[in-house]
Amino acid sequence: MTQGVKPAPGFAFSEALIAPVKAVSGYRRLWVALSGGLDSTLLLHLAARCHSGVRAIHINHQLQTNAGETEAFCRDLCAGLDVHLVVQPVSVKQGSSLEEAARKVRYESFETLLEPGDILLMAHHSDDQAETVLFRMFRGSGVAGLAGMPGSRRLGAGLLVRPLLGVERSELERNARQAGISWIDDPSNTDQRFDRNFLRLSILPLLKKRWPGLNQRLRHSAGACSESDFLNQRLASLQWQALGGHPRRLPVEGLVALSLVEQKNLLRWWIRRAGYRPPSIGDWSQVLHDLLHAAEDRSPELQAEGCSLRRFQGELYLVSEMADLPEEPLALEPGQPVRWGELTIRLMPVATAKTDAPPIRICTRQGGERLHFRASGPSKSLKKWLQEQAIPPWKRRRLPLVFRGVKGESELIAIGDLWCSEQYCGSAPEAGWRLIVERDCD
């Protein structure tokens, strides 16, 4: 534990710290992300002085040898400041980047905690911003990444705010020591196997010695990148609207008319807009050529995290990652709904039902299926009908087909939520049983 120097009588925090914290307003509940380190501990003191009813959340990653000591420190600190504390223990999966894995579970915990109208304060400061910009530059980030951390952004149902982003860490430490504030040092912060620690401890001190005022220079560069990113997004939004503004489809003809730079910008924006992370691609030129100019009988696809871009009949589709479907046919019983991907299928009796429910099963296409639009009418190939309806191939493979009767002597009575036999739909279905297929968004 690091102890602050007891302050002189009448000590007051500097206005550079007090002003941005006091300016936070319009919240229902105000939270502080409390790690127990210098930055977040000082932020909690500032928030408690400027606002009433402050709450804190401590994420215990259970990774450090002093994790228990840190949690106990946070509990004592909050008790002394009369701040309600939530402690959230989490498990971090060991992977290629322990830093990134810990960050991921930390922010997931914050998102779960925040409710509409909540604001979460985080203690990132000017040195953190400089570190972030350099780190992302070395990773080859574009202007969105080089814009650094925003002063505020949506997080789950609430809002994340970084009031100290324009303050140097040296100013935070000076105030903390003079105020007599104690904090817990994270032993992992000195481990230079982690990229950010290497930057913070070995690289940034040399750069600051060579170029005084480095943080401010990088802050200006980040601001310029932020403005550039705003313009990129604005351009993408305008072009998306000009191409029809559909959330999940873009016309290939319209995309081809754009320059390569505009195509890249629009597709990245489109993927982010849907809530996914754009893929990291070295040669966008080749990827987009394959995606937009492949022969009509081809099915080009671009994979991203949680989604993919696929082309069909002159349009580019943004397709969410699909849940696994049942491997075997499922029986549909009255009052026992069946979940099939994003669909729920039910069999319900009507008032005039005089017979027991027929045997009904649900499965995917096997090939050779035919359907009758009318009981006495001719049949049509399911494959041909789906092509006529312009159903994309990846959707055809996942459609639930509902059959009446046992295998070998069965009749197709419904195709997902696209079609249902007149015997099982309407206000008075002939079979005496109503088949109901609902999509999640219904």
C-alpha cells in the first residue's frame, strides 16, 4: 500500500480535478469504477466530495496475489466515505492476451450493472490516452483507433464518462499525496511482458524526455483523428441512405460505383452499426473484388466476428452468426412449443377440434420435397419455390419444414414463417388445429 503525505490544514483538490468531476450531471445513479489503485481511488474521493449518493463497483479479477487485500481495501475505503460498494468477482480465461481478456470481462460486468440513466466514471487520464494512442498505432489501427478513448460513450444501458482524461497523472499523484490518500499498487503494473506496461515504463519516458509536452501533442493528434472518423462515419451514413438504407442489405451495383476507399469505409461503418467488429484485412482490394465481382453462380463470403457478408442476387447481405439447429427431426406436440433458431413453432387446438392432434415433425431440407398449395391442386418442387421467392441459400438450409404424418407417408404443411397450408391456418382451419410460427422480433 502506498501512503499519501498528510495534507496541510485546509487542503483543497486542484480545480483541474474538481471542475470536470463536478460537471457530471443528469444521472439517475452515479458509479465509480474502483480498482483500488491511485487513479480510481482519487476519483472516488473527488466524486464523493462533489456528488451525493455515489456508488462504486470493484471488479476482482482474482489474478493477482494481493487480490484479496485490494478488495478489502476497497471495502474499507467505501465504508469510510459512506459509498455503497458492489464487488464483482470474475473469471478471466487464459489466452493469447491476458490484458485483453481481463478488459473484456471487466467491461461485460460494467454493462450488466448499468441501468438506463446510470453514469459510470472511470479514472483514465492524459497519460493513459497517450499510451492508448501509441499502442493502437503500433497495432496498425486506423483513424477510429487513433482517436483514442472518448471522453464519454454509451456502455450497456448507461453512459461511461472519463472526467480526468485531460489531466496528467503527475497532477493526480501530487493531489493524492498532499491529501493523504492511500492506495493499493497492482504488482502486474511493473511486468513489462505486457505491451502497455512496456510502453508506459520504457518507451513513453524516453519520448517525453525528447519531446516535452508529448501528452498534449498526442491529444491533439487524437482529436484530429476523432474529427476525421466523424467525417468518415457521416459520409458512410449518407452513402448508405443513398443506397436504400436497409440495415441488412446493400445493392452490389451501388457499391461498385463507389471508390475502393469509400467501399471500405461504408462496409466498416455498416458492420459497426449492426453491433459487430469489422474484420482486420490486409488486402481489402482483393477481398472486395472477390465479394463484389465474382460470377453469379458463386457464393462469396467475408467472415467477421459474430457475422458475415454474403452476396445473393445482386445484393450484399449482413448475416448474423447463426445458432446451432437440432440435428434430428423434432416432434411437435400440442402446448409444447419448439424453438428453431429465431422461430417458435406451436400447435394449438381450435374450438371446433374434434380429433386428436396428428403426428407432426419438424426438420430441415433433405432434398426432393414438394408442396401442395391446395389439397386438390398440383404440387411444386420446394427447391424451385424457394428460388422463386428469392430466399438466400443460407436461409434455405436453416428453414424448418413442418410435416404431417410419419416419415414416408407425410405431407409438407408449413415452411418456416413463409407459408402454411390452409388446413392449419386462418380463423377456422380445416384440420381443427392451428399451426403458429412466430419470429423473435414479432
